[in-house]
Amino acid sequence: MGLLKNNFVWAMLAGISCVFGFAPFGIFPIPLLALSALFALWQRADTPRNAAWLGFAFGLGLFCAGIGGIYVAMHEYGDMPWLLALLATLLFAAFWALIPALAGYIQARIPATTGLRIALVMPSVWVLTEWFRGLLVTGFPWLVVGYAHSDSPLAGYAPVLGVYGVSLASAISSGLIVFAWPVRKNKRAGLALLGLLLIWSTGSWLRSIAWTQPHGEPFSVALVQGNIPQNLKFEEAALVGTLETYRRLVTQSEARLTILPETAFPLLRHEVPPALVEQLRAHARQNGGDILIGSFERDRGGYYNSVFTAGTADEQHYRKQHLVPFGEFIPLRPLLGWLINGVLNIPMGDLARGGTQQALLDIAGQHVAVNICYEDVFGEEIILALPEATLLVNVTNDAWYGNSPISAQHNQIAQLRAQETGRMLLRATNTGVTSIIGADGRIRQQLPQHQEAVLPGIAQGYGGITPYVRWGNTSILLLLGLMLSVALLSEWRVASKRH
């Protein structure tokens, strides 16, 4: 029992350290070593139950350290008492820590030799449960290990296998590190190091491939960061100032495509002053382009988080499809409605979903696929707009999370979406991170957080298709199944020889 407690602490520390591999820190070797530590602890666990506890400890450390900004959203902006907000954050982290616990239990139950368990079973089960986490309760694929490698050679696997393919390359690397350690007097070390070299060099080579081609001519863009404080954003007394801020920033730009953040106008579309819309439309036409404006909409189906366009093209709309549980809709409303309506102060806390077959926005000479806030976390949904879409746009308001790392993590997630699709991705946010991301996933320009500013730049539409756009997550799931099959078949052969 004492040994389990000590290992539990080590697993939790490994999970906490893993966060430093993600933005804003970006030290990508740390998750490799953190996962190696977890795999080594799993290897020593004497029962599946103990392996599950170690996975839970790792997950608890990872999520408590990595998504603490949720406390800021609930306490500072949701008016939840600090103790209740702290408890809710811990419970949220503990819930998602059950997924690494499940990974620990499953890998321990699969019969395999030590070498195959470390090199095949643990990495494949880890990634399979990451993928499952992206589906559970509408999905929470935050802090997937692959995102830590947005700027590492392993990012080359993203256009082929998506972020879970990057995760797999990382997890196999972690397993090989365990396999090779200690290097001295270890006959397997050379083979493991060769495997590491092959995985990383292949990733670097894949990253050098241009999977898509430019479509049309480059064009000017302006991404507007209004920096409206969250505690004022939905206050009626601050509305005039908010609208004036965006009017001023937009009319200073000469860009062909100007993008405002999520709910930049905290009004229903029909409540936005017509004179303001006409002024912005006239300005956009003068620039020969269009403006994307975040607002709410209402029709018979309910209220929607949306964007609308103003400019040379006819007005078009996009309505958010993938809503945030509790933030934008209330699961099990009869049981949990009190939490949103009676405890938290979240405006528009029960929105309707936009349709799944919405048309692309034809603006500024491009076919633009818009996603709002949390939607860009789901790569398998983003690719549904391709190959027709030539440009990706994300509008976001991460002001809910204050100065926590969540905003930087969100921007890092967007890098993987650009890599997976071979499309540029433009991010306009309220308080940051506002950025221009190239089709290769590299950040070309970005604004400092928590400053009012406009990011001017040049964008390029792209055509073509990456393997990930063609096959989605099917390829990585087949690969994971193959890896587990090889491990099971090898164990069956060993068992047959014994008998």
C-alpha cells in the first residue's frame, strides 16, 4: 500500500509536469518524459486496479494543472462562491482523470510480453482513450498529447493521421524511452533508439511536404481584438462603448477581409443598430471586401451563437453547431438547470445548435469555413467543410479564462487544425490569442494578449486535400487496432509454444 501511495504521488507529479509541454510553455520533450514515467509505473503495477489508480493520478495532475482557468470562469465571471468554484473545478478534473485511469486498467488487462506492452499496448491504449475522451459528453479533447507537438517534428504526422496520429508517435516514443532505459548494459537500447530516430526523422520529412496548393491570389486581412473585459461584455451600460470600439477599429483598416471576435456585438442580429451595420458595410465595400461580425441570432428554433457578414457579398450567416456543455447548453436540464440559472451568471446559457449542413461563406473571393470558439477543438468536424473550403476562420472569446494558459492552449489547438487540413487559419479573439496561422501550422503573426489592437496581415486561400481530410480518424483507429492485434497475436503464439 505504501509503495502504491508513493507511485501515486509520482504519477500525479508526472501529470502536472506534462502541462509544461503545452502552450504557453511549449517544452515538447516534457510530455515525452512524463508519459514515459507513467508507462514505467504501469509496468511495475501488480494489478489492473493499481494501474488504474496510477492513470487516475496522472490525469488528476494533468487536468488540475492544465485547465485551472475554469475556476476563473466560474468564480470571477460566473459569480460562483470561491469554495464551490474550487470544488467544481476539482470534480471536473477528477471526472476527466477517469479516462487515463481507464487506459491504465485496459492496458494491464491485455496479455502481452513486456516489450510489446511498452512499445505497442500502452501507446495504442493511451491514444484510443484520448480519442474516446473526444466523444464522451459531447467531447473534451483538451490537452491531448499530440497538441504539445504543434511545433515539433512530430507535427508532420498531423496531415496524415490527425492530432491522434501525432499523439501516437509521441506515445510510442515514450514507450521506446522506457524500453531503452537504462542505456548501459541494455541490449535492447540500440533497437529502441533506432526506432526513435525513425519516428522523428519520418515526422520531420512529412512536415516538409506541401500537401495543398495556393488557390487564388493573396489578400489583405485584419483581425480585430477588442479586449472588452468579460465583466463588462454583457453589461448594458457598456454596450455603446463596445460598439464604438469595434466601429473605430474596423474603419481604421483597409483590409479586404476584416474579422471580429465571437459575439463582438453582444446583441441579437436584429438589435444591432442598422446605421452601424450600414457604415461597416460601406467601409468594407470601399475596401473591395467583407467583414465578419460575431453576434447572437434568434428565430423559431431558439437563440444561436453566430456570425454574419457585411460588405460586397450578400449578407451570409453561420451558426455554431458544437455547443459547450453548461456554458451554452444545459445537459439534463431538469436536474442541472439550477446550476446555470441559479448559481452561475452565464448569459445565453441555453443556446440552440446550428445546422450541420450550413453553406460556406463566400466572401473576399474565398470559400470560408467558420468555426466559433470550442468548435475548432474537433478536427473530425472541421474537415467536413473540405475540400471546398479554401480558408478556415475561428472567432473566439477566451476572456472567460483570464490570464490562465487556456487561451494559449486554444491557439495551439488551432495550429493542428491548420496542419491537418493544409489551410490557413485566421483567429480573431476578444482578448487573445489573435493570430494568423499558416497552412503548415506555423504561427506567422499574433497579437499580445489583453490589449486592444488590430492584426493586419496577408492571407492565402488553399485547395487540395490531405490524407487526414480524406480519411479522418479512420486511419488512426485502424492503426491502433492493428497494433493491439499484433500484441495479442504475439502473446497467443508465445502461449501456444508453452503448451
